[in-house]
Amino acid sequence: MKRPNISSSGGSRAGYRVPWAALKLLGIALAGVLAFLFWANIVRAILETVGFAAVLLAGWFVVLLWVFWGRHFQVLQRRWNHWLGAMSFTAFVWGVLSVFHPQTYIAAVNLGEATLGGSLGKAISGSSYTWARLLGLGFGGLIILTPRGSFKLISRFLLSLWQLTLMLTEQLWKLLEFSLKKTTQGIFSLVRMLGTGLAGLLVKKPAPAERRPEAPPRLGGKVPTSETTLSATISEKTFAADLAQGSPPIEFLNKAPKAAFAQADESERAKLLESALSSYGVEAKVVQVNPGPSVTQFGVEPGWERKFRRVLERESDGKIKKDKDGNPVYRLEEISRTRVKVERFLSLANDLALTLAVPSVRIEAPVPGKPLVGIEVPNISTAIVPLRSVIDSSVFQKARGRSKLVVALGQAAGGEPVVCDIAKMPHLLIAGATGSGKTVCLNCMITSFLMRTMPSEVRLVLIDPKRVEMVTFNGIPHLLTPVVVDVDKAIEALRRVTLEMDHRYRRFAAAGVRNVDVYNSKSAEPLPYIVVFIDELADLMMTAADVVEPLICRLAQLSRATGIHLVVATQRPSVDVITGLIKANFPARISFAVVSVVDSRTILDTPGAEKLLGKGDMLYLTPDAHKPRRLRGCFISDEEMDKVTNFWRKWAEEHLPAERDRIAQDFASLPVEKLELDPFLERAKELAREYPHLSISLLQRRLHIGYPRAARLMEQLEEEELISSEPSEHEEE
């Protein structure tokens, strides 16, 4: 016997059809009747259990009914984080409702005990750390809903918090440093006042009868007050104490002005810089701003170069999504990314200068010790860096404790003071166009020695072919010889320095030491360091290149161990002045503003000096650095130099007059006439014996030399009386 085939849709061949629609209607009607009969009990149970969160549960019921009724199970799989985040956020809202306890009754339910969230809401919020749990559920739901946006927001918040912490730490450190400095100055002032008062008590005062009335001094026709007289007396006592110690008071140098330099709105300039880079297709972000006296350095973090591909978007059922016009919809998907290359920044220097409306922009890529690209933008107004601000800095004091040849250079692009030790260079080459700041730099170096060294420690040889730049220092006890302004005397001074170098090497060999530091530590009569300053090398090279170049090269090659160092400046950094041999022996170099990129390559082996602003703006290249560093050079006025030199002249009159300066006398007595450096002298003597009437042109043709060298050979032959000193017109035909 066959069983009937029951079908829900198409009927049966020999059976019957189940009325599903009728069953559904019957179930709905039965549920409605039960709800009508037990309505009050159902409402009371819902309010006690879930409270007003029943609205949230009703929403979830509708959504789940839509998923199961329409069989949209793929939505659960693809959007799982949205479902999970929505559940967490629902629990957060449910817990917040359970916090409220309104004293009212609804459907015989006391909401003060049941809360707005019911008993389940009380379980979610808990009895302790209620808000911590609720905030955790809320933030957790937001993070799960939008993971990328939440991660970016959290990272930005942590970065801002870190930057704020660094800024507060820096400000606290500056405040602590300022407090310690003021406290130390106050203690020193108190000790000085106590010492002055004790000395005044110990000095025996004359009896009142023996005093003679004196007319009060007049200043501009007015009688000074007691306060003015007291301050003048204290200044005289301080000056007398410094004079006895051989140290000029730091008050001779001017302080830095209160308004150091005018700063623009750096945040606006940073945004403008980022937008300019973005317009040229370079993704970058300004993460650091270092304002300086002449330029502001923006530390730029390179972004990414991204590559994308187009991907078709599909519906949840797998069909291709189309727009309102019926065209397929694409989305861009990132497939790779690489860091922006440094060359991209270097090629945009002129474009950035145009965007920022400045004369030039220098790009330092990368910044030493940092993963950043430094873009140096000129300030609206530049500031003067006084020499005193660098000498008073802790950097100068620490370096001065290690070496006696420390000089102040200026401030870096970030405003930090910069000093250099000439003993480690060991020689320095300075170049720059006229008026760019070379002579001021040399004056600051010399004044740095005069402010912190004694004549027994450092001696100077100043060569000034321009005759007007260094004559201010005449008469100070640090000079081995008066300031040299004549070319012949400059050559003579260089020869004496060379002889002194040879004498020191013989002393070292006899004592069994290698350098001047070891010799001074063992000897009872230490040798002073000697620093030779040449203000204009081009003038010497044009007049006597064949003599000056060998002398400078020999000193640069051999004089380091003997404590003799060279500082040479020129305004013409060309290959005929700064020859390859001179350049090889001067590893440390400073370049001020030059007129062309060729001059910059000649002095620094790299471009960049042609974009400097002038007036002390320099590039400083140390022997151990691969790239030059941009600085703002120190400035010292003529009045400051006059105060320092007058102090030392007065000190020399009392403690070291010229007739007692044994070091300078020994240097002046070196027999330079026996030093013959010209290899053509012997051949010139042979020509003098061969030709009775020798001339300069004959020497030029026979020896294939220039006129200056031939003229010097003629002078030497005349000194040895090999030819007559009368000019002769007879030449070889």
C-alpha cells in the first residue's frame, strides 16, 4: 500500500496539501489572544527584567527576524565586527539605563528598585566600578565598529600627549636651569660683597683731622650723587681685581637684546609648507620646528608614495554594483607603498622658495641624527648673535675646561650655541664674498682668546695685508710680533713660525715626547700655543705665491704636534688662491655667502654657500662631518674690542712690558735670513756669474718663472752683492 506524498507547494498526486498559511494565521491569532489575556503580567515581567531596554531588544528582534526570514546569513559573516560592536554598544546603553532609579510606579513596578534597565541592566553595570565597565563597553563597541578610525584617533591622541609631555619637560628644565643660574649668581654676589666689606674693615682709615677736603668730581657739569659714586667705586674695584688676575671682565661685551628675533606664525608656515609639498605630489608632514636667529628649520617627515589598482565593487549577492547610469562602480585598492625619496625634496627647493615668498630655501637631507628632512626658511627679520651670549653658555665653559684653543662661532639653526676647538681642526680655512662676515668672525675668534687665555698660554701672529682690519690689536701682550701689514714682513713672519716649529721638534726629540701637550705636562717651562691668523690670503698669493704656498703647506702639514695652528681667510675662493695642496691640508672650513656655486664647491666641495643670506650666515664643515652645518656667526663691535684691548695694554704695562717679554724677543731673534726656500737661487747665482748685466726679464726667460719671483731673486742677489743694485737696461738679445 503506497503512502500519500505530502507537498507544501505543488500538491500531491494521491495525497493532500498542508495549509501553511492557515497555520501561520492561527498562530498569530493565538499569540494575540494570549497577549490580550495576560497583558498586565507580561508588561510587569518585562519592566522588572529588562526595563526600558525592551525597545533595544525589540530592535534586535526585528533585525534578527529580517536576517532569518530573508536568509541574509552572509551579512552576519561579512559584517561580523559591526554586529559585535553593536552588541557591545547596546550593552553600554542598557547599563547606562540601569544607573537611573526614578521613584515612580509603572504597571505596579517600582522603578526605584528595578531601575530603567531592569534586573539584567543591574547585572551589566555591576555593584562596583560601574562607570569604568560602562565606558569600557562603549569605547570597545566604537573601536570594534570603526577599527581604522579608532586606531588613528588613539595614535593621534597618544602623539599629542607625548609632545605635550616633552614640551612640559623642556619648560621645567629651562625653569630649573634659570633658577640654578640665578641662585649661583646671587651666592657669588653675596660672597663678593662680604669680601669687599671685610677688606674695607681691615683697611686702616685716616684720622678725620688728616683728611683734606676734595672738590667733588663733575660729570657733565653736575655733581654726582652718592649712588653714582658708589657704583663707580665698585666698578673700579672689580676692574682692578680682574686686571690683577689677567682676565677681562665679561661686562666689556654687550648682552643679547631682549627681543632676539621676530618669529612669524610658524604653524601657518608649516601648513603652507605641507600644502606646497602636497601640490607637487610629495606626501610629507612637519613634525618639528626649530626657530633660529636667521633661519627657521622645519623638520619634515617624508610620507609614502602609494600605488593603487581599480577593483570592481559587488553586491552582497555577488553581483556587480552599478551606479545610477548603469556603469560599473570601482574602488581604489592600495597594493604597495614606498617612502618618498630625498631627491624629491632637493629638486623642489626653488619651488618652495616661490611658495613661501623667501629669497632662497636650503634643504638639509637628512638632518644628522634624525629621520627628518630639514627645510631652512629665512626669518622675517634676522637677529644679531652677541659674542657674550656664546661665551657665557655652558657649551663654551665645558669645552674651555678641556682645551685652551676654544673659540666662539655663533648659533645653529635651532638657536643652540656652537663653539670649535682649533686644536682638533687643526687648521681652519674661511672664505666668503666681500662684506659677508669673514673679518668679524676672525675678530670674534681673537677676542675669544683674549677673554679666557693668558699670554703664557696662547700667542698670536696676525697678518693683515688690508692694513686696517686687525690694527686694533696692536699692543696686546698675546702678540709674538706687531700686526703684520706688509707682504715681505708677512713672508718673514711665516718663515719665523716655520723655524719655531723646527726648534720645537728638536726639543721634543731631546725630551722624548711626541706633542706639545705631553711636553708641557713634563717641562718646567711650558710652551705657549701659537695661532697664525691671515686675513686675506689672495693678496699674498697674488704677490708671492711661490713662497707663501710652500710655507703655508709646510706649516699645515707638520705644525699640529708643536701647538702651531693656522686660520686663513680669503674673499676669493678660486683654485689659483686655494690650491689643491692648501685645500688638502685644511680639513675644517667655513664658508660665508659666495657669488656662485663654483666658489661654494671650491671651498666646501658641495653647493649651498651661494644661497646664504650674508651678514654672518655661514656653513661650518668640521673634519669629522660629512655635511656642513648652518650657523649664524657671532658679532662684536669696535667698542667692545677697544675695551678688551685697552685692558690688556694696561695689564702689559704693569706685568709684562715689551723688554721683559722673552717669548716675543726669542721669536724676533730667529735667523730668517739663513732660510733659503727658493730652489732657483743657485741657478740665479750661476746666471749672475755668467752674465755681467743680469735683469729680471732675463731671469724670467732663463728660469721660466714669473715676474714677482724673478724680482725677489734679484733682491737676494743684490743682498749677497753678486750683482749691482743699479738698474740695468742691458738684456740678452
